[in-house]
Amino acid sequence: MTLAAYLARLMAVRILAALAVLVGVLQILDLLEVTTDILDRKLGAAGVVYYALLRLPRLIEQSAPVAVLAGSLFAFAKLAGESAVTAMRSTGISAYRVTLMAAPAAVVIAVVQLTIGMVIAPKTDHMLTEWWRETTPRDPTKVVDPITFRVGSEIVVALPRDPDGRGLEKVTIYRRDAGGRLVQRTDAPAAVYQDGAWTLIQPHFQTVEAAGLAEGQAKQMSWTRDLKPSDVRTLANGQTTVTPAEARRALAGGLSVKPRAFYDTQLQRAWAAPIACLVMLLLAAPVALANFRGGGATLMAQCLAVGLLFLVFDGAITALGESGAAPAILAAWAAPAMFAALGATILLYLEG
């Protein structure tokens, strides 16, 4: 076995072990919250297993960066504790090359995280939402709250009428011009989705004109094709996860419930999030040069603390981007760039 293969295998085994532990802990905590509801719906152990499988992709995606940090720390600590890195450096192999040879495992985890976030998790999230909706006991006395959302330049307030999301009641549409000023209010007792489009039933219009307020009504009127029944179901269920595809559609004039900056940031984050795995590898790399007979454990704790600080800083600046207080590209990429530079600088200092 070559040195590169040995390092890649050592790193992969420890990262996967850390990932299994983290996902297991998160899965248990998640199930503690929902198992009672699942059993109350008479779904039994099979329902618990099905829920756990559908939640698994999101938990893997969330755990991946911390798993790379923990696995890398243990792998580099093992090399340092056995003086393997000292032996490699004596043959001319630098710490940079050691880090590079260990990188494939982190790259694979980053690709897996990207694939889950872009392809797998959106599908399992949709399956979970539909399954949860279909198994929810029907309660005729339950009060249905109105939902508020945007479709293009229109702000809509309505009551979901059907569980399948193909009908709305008490629909109020506020239409705005390019400057954001109200130009028309439309009220309709109902709206139905047929043949890929929504139709307003008996709409009543109030249009703001230069001469005053003009009113009108119609028997029915075509409304929009940008709102899907699945959107209505998602809003009615209170789902908050936004997929990259949903963010792109919101920016193109489809359903949106948050500011444009939020969806811009989510799109950038979809690509930036997997980079955290490589950043964690860089932040853990200095442990390979630690002397565990002279304070190496302290360096390991410091690398762990910096990795956790990266997650906190990344979350904070992302929140700024979602609220519009920072540009989306800065909110998504600033933390990975800054902490990657920090990790590389520390490694250069220790190697030099």
C-alpha cells in the first residue's frame, strides 16, 4: 500500500466513523420528538423507520463538515502520536503534501454533501412532507390559518381549501407596479387549479387610477401559472426548508415568502456549503505537526475550537445575507475563504 493510499484510508475511516456517530445522535434526538406522533397515527415501527430513512439525507448533509473536522483531528493526531509525520518529514515529505494526500476523503464527503443538497434531499423532503400530510388525522373543527405569499409582484393572502393544494378560499391579491406601489386589489371567494393554471371565481377588482378608485367584477378570470399545488401544500404545512430549485423559481417570479436577498443567499449557500469540508481539513491539519509530549493536546483542542468558531461565524454572516444586510455572495463565501486562509496560514507558520 502506498503512503497516499494509507493516508486516504486512515482519513476516510475516521471521517466515516465520526459521521456515523454524529448522524446517529441527531437521528435519535429527531426521533425523540416525532416518535409519539408517528405511533399516535397508527403507523407503528415501520413508520418510525420510514421517517428515519427520509430524514437521513438531511442529517448527513448537516453533519458532514463536523464529521470531517472530528475525523481529521483524530487521523492527524494518530499520525503525530506515532511520530509518523516526523518520519515522513525526514524523507522530504512536507506537511503540505501530507495534507494533500489526506484530502481525497474530505473531497468525497464534500461531493456527497453537494449531491445530497442539490438532488437527494429535495426529493426526500418532498416525500416526507407528502407522507406526513397524508397520514395526518382529519380534524373538521381545526381552524385553518390564512397563508401569505408572493407570486411575482403580487402579494396574496388566502385560505387553503383542499388538502391537495388545488383550491384556495377568501383570496385577496395586491398587485403592485415596478416601484412597489399598490395599483390593484382583487378579492375572490375562491380560486381553483385546473389545466396547469389558477382561475379566480367571481373576482372583484379595485384599481387605483389617476381619477380615483375604479371597481369591476367578473364571473371568473385566469390568474397565474407560477403557483403550484405543491407550493400551497408546503405553505399550509409550514415547511421552511428551501431547495436550490425553489430559490431559483422564486427569483424568476414564482412563489416566495421571504425577501429576494434570502433566495439569493440560499442559491450561493448551496454551492458554498460543501466547501466547509475542505476548510475543516485545513483547520485540522496543524495537529499533524503537534508534539503530544509537549502540549499537542492543547493544539488539538484549539483546532477543534477554531472549527466550531467557523460554523458559528458562517451561520451568523449567512443570516446577515438572508436578511439583506450583506451581499449574498459575501454572506455565502466570506467565512469559508477567511477560515481556509487562516488554516493555511497556521500550517505555513508551523511548517516554516
